[in-house]
Amino acid sequence: MDLNDLSIFAAVAQAGSFSRAAGTLGVSPSHVSRRIAALEAHLDRRLVQRTTRAMALTPAGRAFHRRIGPLLDELDRATALVGESETTPRGLLRVACPLVFAHEHLTRWLVALGQDHPELTFDLVLDYARNDLIEDHIDVAIRFGVLEPSSLVATKLAPMPRAVVASPDYVARHGQPRLPDEIARSSGHRAAVFPYDGHGGRWRFRDAKGRGTRVEVDVRYRVTDGLVLRQLARAAMAVTLLPRWLILEDLRRGTLVDLFPGHDVTSTEHDGAIWLVYPSRTYLPLRVRVFIDHVKKQCNAAGWSCLHRPS
């Protein structure tokens, strides 16, 4: 069995396309197709179901990919361990991160990291899904909220409180609410909400004494992108609930107003955080260590202690 064929199959499984895998590997799609066919012939099993418009792994292909993925990762790590200089990070760094966070922060951080370390290359997976780091060959992920127990290693970057915000024009037209109940469904206030992962129109408030209140808001907009929610709030179209890392500059400049500065608020769970998550600390490649240190440094330089709810 040719080790290169296994790597090509893993690339196809990850990319979901012969042509995309070929582009990643720097070879032709016909070469990818021939090597997959050779691997299937060696195993006497169909691994990939091909049609004129799409491809998908067969059940045997999915099972095979699950088993060889960690083996290929370990081989990459062993190769890197032998060839990696203790002072020169190099190679591909695969990072998973929600799109909005990449837009607001991560892209800028990677520009600086890439300038400092020109032998690094980057593969960004930008979506809200909580990827399987092992199966998807992710070196490190940025995740939000309260993490589920797992075998993954997690490093806390910063707290992640949220705020209910509106524009000054909205407040001038609709009034400044004093208590969370004053934006409830029957109040005349309209809300824009993020509908994924339990987020929605039921917001949970907690005051400085730890007393909780649940408020059902009147949802006018359901939007799966935090940047659009922020734009709706800036345009005085609705109140919305957003993480403070996304609205820091708006609050500083006064383009948005924190309606309840004395409360923690969430639509899921209180006391969430921003995390760096990676598969193992047994062997942490230099490229990953450099990334983790760089992101921590950027968070500290940005003064993200101000993400804490004002007292």
C-alpha cells in the first residue's frame, strides 16, 4: 500500500472533491482519481462514490478515513519532530474559527504572525460548527462558550460576556429601559437574534447579586451572522444580544449603547469564555505553540480584560 495514496485519500475526504483535493496537493485531478482507484483496487473496496456532479465517501470509505486520519497525523508530527528547528516554525497550520471572529480579529493577528514567521502556511476553517479536531486534521480551534468535557486540551483566552445593545437613535425613539422586563415581548421593543445552538428570543439576565431573570423578546430578525446583527443594531432597527468582543469599539465610540450595564446576559449559559482548543499536549508542534503564544499576546495587548461586565 502506497503511503502517498493514503494521504491523497485523506485529502479527498477532507476536501469533499477531487478537484479541490488536487488543488491543495498541487497535482492534477486525474492524478488524484488514478491514485484513489489504485487504493480501492488494493483494498478491494469502493471508498468513494462518484457521480457526474459530486462525490461522497462510501460507508467503507468513512470508516477507513476515521482510522487512517490519526495515523497520518501522527506521521506528520513525527516527521515534524525530526525536521523541525527549535527556533524556526514552519509548515501548515490548520485553524478552525467562527467566521465573524476571524473577520474581526484573527485575520489581523495572522498577518502579523505570517510576517514574523514566513515559513508558516495557513489553512483556515471558518464556520460555526464544532469540528472534530482529529478527524478534520485541525491543529487548533478557537471556540466560545462553556466547553463540554472531552479529551481535548483547552486554554482560556478571555472571558466572553455579552450585552444587549441598541443605537442612540433607537433609544431616543423607544426610550431607555431600566430593567430587563421592559424589553419583553409586549413592550413594543423589537429584537434581532442569532438562531443557532440554543440562541434565540429567550434571554437570561443576571444582576450583580446573582439574581436571574428570563425575558422573552419580540423577534423581528433571525440572522446567522453576528456582523449583520451588529449592523441592524447600528441602523436602529432592533435591540440585539452580542458578545462584547464584537462591540467593544461601538461601545467606546458611542455608536451602540449597553442597555443593561449592571447585568450579565446570555441566551445560552452564563460564564462563557473564548478558548483555544487542541488535540493533545503530548506533542505540540512548534508551529502550534507559536500560534498559541501569539494569540495570547494579541489578546493581552488588546486589553481584553475590559471584556468583563462593568461593575
